[in-house]
Amino acid sequence: MTNLQTGNYGEDLACKFLKKQGYKILERNYRIRGGEIDIVAKDGGALVFVEVKTRWSHDFGLPKESMTTWKIRALLKTARFYVQKIKWGEREYRLDFVSVDFADSKETPRVELIRNITS
């Protein structure tokens, strides 16, 4: 599988997982120059920007270890642009992270949600 195929597959699994958690998926792969949000969703009254990381092995670390300070800053920049674009105002929004980890089982990944990664 190419990196793009792996990413898309992981995002598909993340969307299914998030829907089971009660999230409503609004859009996927929102891009601006200098940033991308994998999934934009609503969780109750909150707008949620979700980063998804899919890994087949831990050769390059655990999926959640990919969330560096720089990556979080880039996600926030893109999220703020989106919030302004849709005129969200002062209502709540946050960044969540979904890890899709196939390292232990190639058929059944371990999917983990970390809410509000900026806290």
C-alpha cells in the first residue's frame, strides 16, 4: 500500500470509529496553503478537527508520537482559518487525534481517540 492509500484507509476507519462515538463527519481532507485537516466533524455542539495517523509498524514510533508541537501549531492555524471561513464565532472548537495502529494485527487495528490534544 502506498502512503496515500494507507492514509485514506486509516481515515476511513477513523470516520467509522468516530461515528460510533457520536461524531457527525462534516468533511474530509480540508486543505489550505500550508495545512490540512484530515477530518472536520461535530461532537455535540463542538466543532472538531481530527488528525489521523495510521501505522503498520512501530519502526518510526507510535502513531501518537507523530503529534509534535510544530504539527499541532500547523493544525491550529488551519483550524482557525476554517472557523473564520464558516463564521463559527466564539463557539467551542478543538483538535482531536485518532491513532490507527496495525502493528499487532494486520486485520484488526487498534483505534484510539485522544480528545483535545492542545490541553
